[in-house]
Amino acid sequence: LLLESFRLFMHIFCSFSGQFAYFRANMNSYEQAYLDKKANEDPREAILLKAERKIKDARLILYILGGIMLVFGFLFYFLEKMLLIDFIFNIVYGVVFFVLAFFVERYPKPIIITSIVLYALKIALAAIVSPASLLSGIILKVIFFAALYKGYQAADEVADLRRELGLMDEKEMPDQPIDLIK
């Protein structure tokens, strides 16, 4: 990383000082390819990658939530002798979060909204049964909500950037008159 930063600095410095050709001649092919790629790269692609990363983070959160619900559902049922209805509720919720995580990259906005609503509903139901559960694990709950919200914000950005860069699937393309389709 330090070497790449130095090379990029040298690229900028040499291009201003007229020594660019000398610097280019002394680069290896990897460094030259890297600089050529950076020069031809659209800055929107980097923004798109960051936004897609936020959606992947939301996906990870959904897998974690599903796993927590499944693991604790089984643990509490077999160790604490929880009620069968609570066990079934946790297992169903865990499976639902796994299914949502599986489809979140394909349909990010509706899946993330559904996830936020379901998670808030689960917390609300747990608070009705036991008000003390509202404060237990509050830091994790805030982190999960924040990551899901960031994924929701990134979903719009991803759709807009894919449309601008021409990276949309045929199914995602809006209806257009036939003469405007490229």
C-alpha cells in the first residue's frame, strides 16, 4: 500500500514536472498496468463498489441474525426447556432471515425493509413478553439496525449507479420505447 501510494505520488509529481516519460520507462509492467487502470477508471465504479459492500454487510447481518435465532432457539429449548411455541418462533424467524439474506443482493431495497420490520417486530414482541429484554443486548441491536439502514441507503445508490454505468440486467431495466433501447 505504501509502495502504491508512493508510485501514485510519483506519477502525479512527474506528470507536472515533465519527467513522466522517465518515470514510466523505469516502471515494471504491474506498476504501469496499475496506473493505466487508475487513469481509465470511472470514479462512479469505486462508489458503486462501496455501496455494494454496504449491501453485503447487510447480508452478513441477516445471516448473523438468522444464526443467532437458530442457535439460541435450540439452546434454550434443549437446555432451558423453553416453550415449544417459542422454539418454533425462533426457528421460523432464523430460517426467514437466512432466506432474506440469500435474496438481499438481488432485491436489496424490499428485502432490507422487510428485514428491518421483522427484526423490530421480534424485538417488540420480546419486549411485550419480557420488558427487560428490550435493554439486553442493546448495543448489538443498534449495530444491527444501523448496518441494515446503511444497506437500505446504499440500495438506491447501487440502482442509480448501475443504471448510469449501463450495468443493469434486462429484468431490472425500466420499460422504454423500442427505439430508445440500445
